[in-house]
Amino acid sequence: DQQVKQNSPSLSVQEGRISILNCDYTNSMFDYFLWYKKYPAEGPTFLISISSIKDKNEDGRFTVFLNKSAKHLSLHIVPSQPGDSAVYFCAASPWSEKLVFGKGTKLTVNP
Amino acid sequence: GAGVSQSPSNKVTEKGKDVELRCDPISGHTALYWYRQSLGQGLEFLIYFQGNSAPDKSGLPSDRFSAERTGGSVSTLTIQRTQQEDSAVYLCASSPNGGASSTDTQYFGPGTRLTVL
């Protein structure tokens, strides 16, 4: 049973617009949430994280929002750039070190 | 400094053969993780090493899978009697302290693509 779900396998946006990637989770024990970005033939790279005591974390063009009551988080990228085109993985952890990943969303930013 | 490295980058093997995948974590990182990504799937946790503690093997899919971490550094993931369903990208990650916190990000290697014919 999938504990972390990314229901959109792909997303296409225009350069300069906002990209919103969504993630839902089922395990209420998850306390820490992360977004990783993956280019083809490379390992995932850490992008941004949020702990359960916060509802928003911002880093430059990237903002992660956490809605604990809805068990939902989202990643906002604004403005989107062609170099942001990659697969984005949502991950969660119950402070037990190992991460549980979603299946990923492939983002394409068109020039 | 150098990131996580993995070798080989690609491995093609015949069903029934054994394979060994290697991971060199970032120097000084005490925690090391193995994940795999099958086609169309997310990353699946396999095993976790933290310092001298007994590894967390809860993600290993069968007893054909095993892993070692020698000297607290390099790790080898071994798959015995490979099956076609073992075909996946095997990813290794390391982190400084092994705790899920903002200061303990997992850094991933480029992965080994395993194809079992």
C-alpha cells in the first residue's frame, strides 16, 4: 500500500509561470517531508524539506507547503525555468531515517 | 568534496547469476542507505547502515539480497541468483548522522542500472 502518493505522473508548464507539484501521504507518523529532484542518469538531489511543526518553508524560487490535517504537501516553483525540467520525488520519514518515496512527477517547463 | 559514487554504472547479467554493486559514501558520513527504483516506481528502501549498529534490513525483498559495509565506509549490495524482476536502478545514499532532520540530508549517488536477461 502506497504511503506516499504523487497522483500526477507528469506536469507541463510555461516558462515564467508557477509549477505546483502535489503529494499526499497516509501515515500520520511521518514527521519530516522532503522534495528531491532527479535528472536522467543521475541520482536524486535534495531540493527542500519541511518538518511537521511548520506549514511552509521557502528557499528562493521553491516553497513547500504542508497541510497536516489533509496529509498533503505541495511544492511551488515560481517562476519556472526550463532547467527545472526533471522528475520530482516527494519523500517522507517518521524520524526513523529511512525515507518513503512517491513515484515521482515529471515536470516539463517549456520555453 | 567528492559525492557518493557507485560502480558499475550499468550491469547486464543473466538470470541466475550473482551480482555485486558497490557504493562509496561521502567521507565522514556515518549513515548509508540502499534504495532501488524499478521502472515506473518510486524509490524503494532496501537497507540502512548507521555506524556500528546492526543494519536495518527491513526493506530487503528476499534472502537473495544482502549487503555489507566494511570499515564503516564502502558498502556492497549482493544479489544472488538474480531474477528478471530484480532489474532496476539501485541507488545508494549517505548522510552525516543518519537522522531525518534538516541537517541530515541524504545525498544520493548516480545509481547502478541492473538488467537481468
